[in-house]
Amino acid sequence: MKFLWTTAFCLIGSAAAAQNDTQAILITNIHLFDGVSAARLENANVLIDGHIISRVSTDEIQADGATVIDGQGGTLMPGLVDNHVHLSMVTVSIPDLLFGEPTYPLVRAVRDAEEMLMRGVTTGRDMGGNIFGLKKAIDEDIVPGPRIYPSGRFLSQTSGHFDFRTKAETHRAFSNIEPTPDRLGWVYTVDGVPQVLAAARENLRLGASQIKIAAGGGYASPTDPLLSTQFTFEEMKAAADAATDFGTYVTMHAYTPTAINRAIDAGIKDVGHGQLLDRETLERMAAEGVHLSTQPFTVCNEPQLDAFSNAKLNVVCQGTANMYKMVSEMPDLNVTWGTDLFNVPDASDQVEQLERLLEWFEPVEILKQATGNATSLLAMSGDKNPYPEGPIGRIVEGAYADLLIVEGNPLADLSAVTDASNIMLIMKNGVVYKDVLN
Ligand SMILES: [Zn+2]
């Protein structure tokens, strides 16, 4: 069954791809959630020219020769943006990633990217990994998957959050042995300003749309205390300077106020977790336009992690509710949704995770975190934006034609989106990848 299904949708994708940029598509009979407005625009029509949305109107749109799709009264909304993915390692175990057959993770990544797109996620901001090849193949329509905003390799200090060497692997400075995570293309393990500059600039050379550093401890990593601060101010500033000079920004892995305040002082513009943040720092972020791209970490124990890591996860997990409660009272803070799925046996709950946010937010706020709030975050990639032609995460004239048509009203009932069987149409870049309307 899986094979037939995959073949069927690939045919849709490639057939539409052949028409891309030549054939207009007119979608009628829908209600529109544009990614930012609190209410739907009722009884609307949307015209797509090639890969761009060219017209949105409640009046009838004349489009001679266009292919017409009857939306059957469903809700048309932006494709979802997962602002924290690691597409090269979603379902890859850490042993397979670091000690296994080197080509195996990429094969899984191809499968994981396809499944992500078919859940309605049309863009993923990749927050670290060996990703440039997969991104290129997706952009060339070789394999189906979401748009990718790549960070390239993680930047980690020695003994930092991405230092996954075994203890038998002596540091490069004392052995001339390149660390395995570096050799396989996952990480730049760097210390000192010159090495940080070189790593950031190398990522930028290869096509990174933003730079990702670990500014503090993490739970999956084997040797760093959770509450540690990582990279000195000068090292953080070096990364920020390299990114800013190329017209983009740095995002970070960090949970604590100490790490996050140091990073903001150094010019870093996005917090990639923040579950242990305090109100003062959140207010500073809102005042200074620093984004919060965070995740509902509400599962406090993961069987694939050891006791050391699960103890750290528990602290992060306890912080999640506290953070979201404060965030829900700060309308000026730009908050985006992400999942940070990596090293998991099964990623099928990716979009269902939106429902965890119902404890703190109305559906419209949750949907904005997964669509319209991402627009300004992704646009911060500036000169390094791989998709600069129009906004992503919005349904407006001039935006990329990345959209879903779902059965029901997700502003009233999130399951219209989170239950994939309610997604009737998936379009990315004007290409239809799923269509059960006709
Ligand atoms: Zn991550």
C-alpha cells in the first residue's frame, strides 16, 4: 500500500511540476485563514500563477485557462512551518548517526522529508545537521519534501551540547584526530574566535541561511551540565558578526536566562528553546525584537535516552509550562512553533504536537505560531534567504503558493489540521502533492 500511495502522489507532484510556471490554478469555494488574522475570510477565491499567489478575493476571479479546484467549503490556510527541525536526523538514532554506515542517515532523511511534507509541513527551518544535499534535491523536485532553511553544521564548543565524541576520542588539539561528528559533517567543534569565525563562514559559504550555535547545556548530550553557559561572549559575537556581515542572523540552542542574555548582548536574534526563561528576559526579548522559536516539550522521559539525559530532560520539561504561561501574557513577543524532532523512533506526531499548546493558547494563536509568525523569522535570513521572492507562512498576494485545504475550521477545532486525514490538499511552490478533493 505504501508503495502505491507514494507512487500516486509522486505522479501528482511531477505532473504538476511540469505545468509549474505555465498553468494558473484557481481555487474556489473556500474560507481563508491567512496566517495572521483572527477570523477567516469567508467565501474566498485564490488564484495561483506558477509558484506565487497572485490574487485573493471574495469576488469571483476571472482566470481563463486556469485549472479550477473546488475547495468544497474547506479552509485554505498557509502550509505549516516547523521552525525547529533536524531533517538529516529525525528518526536516526545517535549510534546510527555517529557510528553507523555513513550513507544510512541520508536515506532515512529522504523518507522523513517526504512524510513531513505529507503532514502539511511545507517549510522546515533546519536547526543543524548535514542538510545541503537533501535541500538541493528537494528544491530540484528530485525528491518530495518541505522547503528547507538550512543552518548547516551545529557550532559547539569542546564539551558543549553538540560534542558527541566518545570519551576514547582524544581532542584534536592533543591527537590530531578529527572528531567523528565533525568528520561526518554534523558539527563544527570549535574553540576561540578564529575557529568560530571559520566555522560560521564555512557554513555560509555552503549555503546556510542562518547560523546555529549551542549557547548552553542540553539534555541529549553526554557531557555538558544542563545549566552550563557555552561559548564566551567574544565567541558568540564572532558568530553574530560573521552572520550579520552576510546579511543574516544567528539562532541558538539555549534554555537559561544567563546563556540567552549573553547571546542577546552578543547580537544573536533568535532563541531556539528558552524553556527555563524568566519573565525579565522574555520582556527584554519582546522589547528588543528577539524571536522565541520554541517547542512544547511536555513528555518528560524518552526511552531512547539514558538516565543522565532523562534527568536533564525532566528539568526542561518542568520549565515548559512556566515559560508558555508567561509567553501567553506577552502579545509583543514573536513566538513560533517547532518540534525539534531528532533521534526519535517515530515522527508521526509532529503536527499533533500543536495540540499540546491548547493548554496555554487559543487555536488561532497556535496556528499563527505555525504559520504567520514565522514570516518575519524566516525573512531575517536576508541576503541568505533561499526563498526571497515572497513571504512564507502567509496567504497574501505575492506569497509563495504553499498552502493547505483542510476539512472544517481549524480556528474552532485544531484537529482540522492535526489529523492528517482532514488535510484534503497540500501544495508547495504551486505544486500539488496531495489532492483528495476531486
Ligand atoms: Zn534542535
